[in-house]
Amino acid sequence: MPWIWQLKEWPSFSWQNGLLDREERRFAEGVSVTIGSLRHLAAGERESLTIALLERDALGTSAIEGEVLDRASVQSSLRKHLGLSDTSPQLSRGKPREDGLAEMMADLYREPDAALTHERLFAWHHMLMHGRRDLGQIGHYREHVSPMQIVSGQIGDERVHYEAPPSAQVMAEMEAFLVWFAGTAPGAADALPAITRAAVAHLWFECIHPLEDGNGRIGRAIAEMALAQATSTPCFTGMSAVLYSHRKEYYEQLKRHSVRLDIDEWLHWFSQRALEAQLEADRFVRFLIDKAALLTRLSGQLNPRQEKALLRLFREGPDGFTGGLSAGNYAAITGAPPATTTRDLADLVNKGALRRSGERKSTRYWLAIEAA
């Protein structure tokens, strides 16, 4: 069976007219709600939102590739590249891998409407491959003669999941892709709706696989860029984090559409993930609004240990600690002895800062806010 780029109609993707009309409307309406909610955030909370969403996306896009990043290093690097102060003493200096990805994402966040060009992609690749010494080609498209293949299995028993166009074709393939991306942007003559454009762009880029490494991370950044351009706000949806949670289906979808130009199924699947990501982003905005309201209400009522524990819990986001905050967690954060820990936690429950579930050793505590 020929690969998608070997088909006579390539790269003319086809899909049912009006397939995503409902999803596109829901996405646009959700974005409007989120933008309205942003007006209730103070400048510091907006900074927290930016870092949190970018961090979530960075961790997610790397996890899809099997890479586990240092979270504190990602945060520190994002703050540096966005020109924000690094206020927490716990944040570490950026490591090469984390710093390069943070620099790429900061560039995309600052200028989502800037043109996507060969030069910008090359710059992103330089950032992403920061510190890599094992690649022959960084900052330009692949040039090696051997086929670019996605394979699995041991040497001698490999299974080829996909073979990309030969390196000699890549420049022409990318030129066609970039012309299409510019021509389908908001306000262009052939503009496409947000989710549709992001889905097609991501699939098309992955089919070309133009770089020696980093194609998945840059391809997902392009999808995020398409969504951001349609929303007229530099606010990430955190799409990669959602794709990571569905990574098995994600890989299956990409594989299934590596041999066909009819992409109805891909568009429908991708649209559900985009809506999921948008809802998560809105949930995070509401979480920060609730956080600010709770801290304002409790101002002057908390001892230093309680304040430290609450701020630590807030840093975990709407879901908090996996399985909830335990007395052991509280003691580790604050250094409080058991009796003091029990009093502090009971007081936080009485003040409406935490809600309690379970009994005895199974007792857990959760932030008492609606979005958590």
C-alpha cells in the first residue's frame, strides 16, 4: 500500500463539508467565555496562568515522545524567556533540554500571529535541539539519503510504521505546506475554521516529517499556533497535555491516516481533543479566580505553615496532589509535628479552605474551591 505522499492526489486532503460545524462553534464559544474570565484575573494571576498552561503543554508534548522533563526547570526557563521574575526559591535554573523547549514555546506564545516560515521553523529546531550533539542536521530540513522511517522492533526484525517523503522532496513539500498555512489563516481568502486548520496542519506536517528529530513537538506547536491565531489571544489551550492522555489513540490515528487523504475520522477525533483542551484551559482560569478569592478571604487568618501548605497545594493546579493531600504531605511541606499537623488541617477545614474525605489513615484533603 502506498504512503499518503505517494498518492496521486497528495496533498489534497478531503473531508465532508460542514463536518465540524458544531465543534467549531463550541470551541469559539468556549474561547469567548475563557477570555471573559481572564478579565477577572490580576496581572500576577495572568502570569501564573501563562506559565501553568505553557508548562503543562511542555511536559505533555515531551511525554508523548517518552521524555520526562524537570518541571521546576521548565518553569524557570519559561519565566526567563517570557521576561518574568523568578520569585520562587524552589525553581531551578533551566537545563538545556527544558530551556530549549521553553524558548520555542515562549516564542510561539509571544508571537502567535507571526508568519510561519522556513526560517522560523529552523529557529524552533535550533531551540528544541539545544545541547544535542548526536544529530547531523540541526536548524534545517533533513538531507540524508537513507529513508526517514518510523520503526519499532529489534534490529533485523523492524516494523516500518511510516516512511516519509525522500529528503530531496522536503523543501518543495514544505513550501507547499507553508503557502497553504498562510492562505488558510484567519482573514485570508481561503481561511479555515480553527480546529479544522489545526488538525490538517498537524497531520500534513507529520506526513512530511521534514526534520531529523523533533517533528512531533514542532508539529504540535504548529497546531497550537493555528488555534491561537483563530482565538486572537496568546493563550495556549494545552493541547499536547490532552494528546498525551490519549497518546495510544493519537498514534493510531496518525498511523491510520498515513495512507489516506480522506480525513473525516481524523478531524472528528482531533476536534474532541481540542474541545477537551479548551475546557481544561477554562477550568484553570476559573481555578485561579477561585484561588485569588479564597486567599483574599483568608488574609490574616492563616499561620505561616498553613499559608505555605496552601500555596504548595495551589501550585499543583485544579487536580491537586494525586489522591489528595495527606497529613504526611502536610508535615513534609511544613515540618510540623503530628499534633500540630492535625490542628492545622482541622482549622483549614473549619475555615473553608480545605474539604476532607475519608477516615483515619485514609483521610485526604482537597482545596475547597469549585474548580478543584
